[in-house]
Amino acid sequence: MQKKYSLFFLLFTVVAFTSCIKKEVTPLGDEGKTFVKIIGGGSPAEIFKNPIDFVSTPQRVLVCDLRKDAANNAALNTVTTVVVKDDTAAVRAADPNYINLPTAWYTLESEAPRVGGMGGTYTFQFNSGEFAKQIYINIPNAQLLDASSLYAIAFTITSVSADGSISNNKSLVVEIGAKNEYDGSYAVTGPVIDIITPNLVQWTNQPGYSDPWLDAYPGAWELQLVTTGATQCIAVDNTIWGSCGHALYNTTAAGNTGYGSFGLVVNFDPATGAIASVWNYYGDPSRAATNLGSPASGSGAPNYASSNTRRAVLDPSGINAVQGNKDILIKYFMVQPNSGAPGPDFIRTTFDEKWEYTGPR
């Protein structure tokens, strides 16, 4: 009982002492600073991904949300001038593959006009009581964008009048890509059967390929559907090749592999969610070369056969459709007449796959 009483007395003494200390604290009040920042920004610039619909109707996008964090009421009622740069250098630094959004494809909506065109500046004035300013982009026709590319525009606070300071949250790169509803990242599983080379099988997690994405989807490889039209995507392997192709594993050589000059172009029926057709990317001469081959010698429509005769054909026995949870069930063939067997429609490989939707790419 004596120990409990002593402990209670000690606790009471500490609380009372702490309360006395708190009463002695002086509020910051006028001693604080006024900072100006970009919501979501950083130093160096943070990247904000803002995909837009691949449609020809106008879209309005918030790209810069500027804030004045006033130290007190007096500071809030002080006029503050802020200069923001259209920072093309920040776009290049964030990702050399980014394309500066062409000025002909959008209009700006802001009370402070951009002076000097691309790479110019905006001068905002926060009047008494104002704490927020915005810049919007109006894109009248996203179908002008190359759907396989990523565009960006950046904003950096470069100066503030004497009453304020620049926050560390001063710079933002806004990534803008035109994406249809099928665009995204998928975990691929399901049997692959190659009757010519049976040791080529579906890829599964291998030593040395562990990363957060693969750890979250064991036994799968990452496929990305990249928008190339309102209802069309190319299938990009994001585990081994980083280009349009299919990840495979060679059980004999114990190594990662894939088919040269074979990758999918997938066409969807927007009314039903069914896969309308597939064809070989490397059979389409209008496509760009990758590390898995060049489409330059492809046959084009209707077969889209690559120079090594490979083409992709949808297997009609499959479900071949987008599910309600955005997963895709698909069966298809790789036809290769020159692989040693007779007939122009010789099926070398069958694919029976589930593409589990994991989120935006």
C-alpha cells in the first residue's frame, strides 16, 4: 500500500510540475514565418502523375495549387507577391523521357498570365485575406497526344516578396499521359505451352528479381498495358525487357528469356469489354523498333506477321474479356509457319492467362 501511495504522489507531482511548465510557454504568434508553397511540391521537384482520358472532348486539369501559409492574422492581411516559373529544366531533370507539353495543345487558366511562353513566369499577388492561387490547363483534344508517350509541365517558386519565405515544397512536375480505361499494370499468371521448345514456360519470380511489386504478386510477372488508342493498348513486359514482349523462363538453361519479334497489340470492344482482336506488334511496320526486334519488315494488315513469320491470334475458346474487377482473362496463340512444321497456320505456342489488375502504371 505504501508503494502505491508513493507512486501516486510522484505521478501527481510530475503532472502538476508539467502543467506549470506549459503555462510558461509563449505562443509563437508574430515570431513565426510566412511560407509560400506548392501543394504536393518538393525540393527537388516532386512528380505528380495526372493521367487524362484519351478523348477528343475538353478536359480541365489542376496543375499547380499555390498556398500562402501565413504566420498570423496580420501576415494574412499583408499583400504578398510570388513568382512561379514554368520550369522546363525541372521536367528534363525529373525524367529525360518526358516531353514538354506542346503549348498548341492546351490553354492556361490562371489569374496571372504566363509571360514569356514556355519557360516563362507567372506573377501572383496574394491580396489581403487571400491564401490560395491555382493554375489550370484546359486540354481540348487529348487524342492529339501520342498515347505511348508521357508529357509533363513543371512549376517552381522562384521568388517571394520580403514579407514571406519560399517553402521546401516549392517545385512540382506534373506528368500528363493520355490513357484509356484499360491502361494499367497487371500481374500475369497461367500456362504457356511451346510445342517446339517445351522448356520455355511462363515466367515466375526468379532469384535477383525481387522487388516490392514482385514480392506483392508472387509467381507473376508485370505486364503494363500502354494506351495507343481510345480502345487499343500494347502489352509491355515490365519485369525483364521493358518493351513490348512476353517474359518467359527457360527451365533447361535456368534463365530468363522471351520471344524475339513477338508482342501483343490488344484491341477492346468498349461496349462489351471483350477483347476484339490481338496482333503482333512486330508485324506492324508503323511501330517503333525495340530491344526485341524491329517491325520495319512486318507484313502489316491483316496478318501482322513479323519478319520471322510470328503472328498473334486470339483463341476463340477463351473468355477473352475484361472482368468487373478490371482483371483480364485471355487465351491466344503464337503462330509461326517457319518453325519446321507444315502449314501456314501452325500454332507453336498457346497462352492461357489471367492478367490481374494491380493499379495504374
